Amino acid sequence: MVDERSDSTQTDDGDAPDDSPPATVIDRVVTLTRRAREAVDDNEREAYLDEREALLADHDYVPRVREEDTGETLVMYPEEWVEEGVVQIERIEDTDRAVEVSLSGVGDPDDWDAVAEHNRRVADKIETEHGEPHGATAHAFADFMSNHYAKRVEEATESEREEFTAEYLPRNAWPTDEQLDAVAASLELVEEVGQSLR
């Protein structure tokens, strides 16, 4: 099983496979899962989980949260693998169709809402002040850092920036050639604006 940074989310010609949730849906599902975990009101929690279920159902996927020694992992399975809430091992033909995202990250998961809000503000400011292609890259980087590392965009390490540039961006955000050519400049803007909004 792999997370959405893997090749399982796209075909050889660069398009997402028909039955795989697109990156925007996966990011929203991760957001809803985190918010459900943090909700103090039962009705609010149920609303987040219901929206999560509906989003994935549109793509014939179902969510599960797996607990491990290192934290919790959100796993999204094709619906046909699951019967009465249990994954049927004999139905799994290609494990790469599963999508996994760590909910623990390397930042503080308890601060996730604040981190995600900050990262979104950075991306919005870049989009407003610098336009495209920087805005699109900033929004993709905001999703990546919030959902995978629970960290502010300006706190990204060099290896995290490289992972985003080499794996997440081309495989999940379907960037234009102009966007790919400008990614280094875009990430410099992210760091600069992120620092200014602290």
C-alpha cells in the first residue's frame, strides 16, 4: 500500500486513474479526518465523518484509520475490497490502489488546524500578490505540508521540499510546464511570505 505520493494515483500518461480519488479529494478527506479527531461536539464529528464518507463513496472508496506504534494512519480502500467493514484479503489484486496518509506527521498534530490555516493564508497571499503559476504551487505545497507533516510551510526541510518537488507536485497536482519551471521560485516565495505572516 502506498500514499498518494506514489505512482498509483496516475496512469502512464500522467492522468489520474478513473477509480482513484484525485489529490484534491484525498487532501479534503485528510482534513475532515483530522477535524473529526479534534471535534469536541458529537454532531460536529459526525458531520465531518459523513462528508468524508460521501466524498470517497463518489470514487468507490472507503476510509479506515489504522493505529500503529508510531501513530495513526488514514487508509483509503477500494470499496470492492471491503465487506461489512472488513477488508477481504482475497479480493485484493493490486495493493497500490490503496491510499495511505499518516495522521501523526512530524509536527504537533494538536496544532494541525492552526498550521493548516496559516499555510492556506500563505498560499492565498501568494496567489493574490504574485498570480500564477506561483499561486497553484503554493496551494499544493500548503496541502502537502499540512497533511503530511503538520508543519508550517516555511518550516519545511530541504528533504521535504525535494519530496514535494520530485514526487507530490508532478504526481498529484498535474502542474503545467510553466509551473514546474518556476517551482524553485515559488517555494522561495512560500518561505518568504510564510515568515512574514508568523
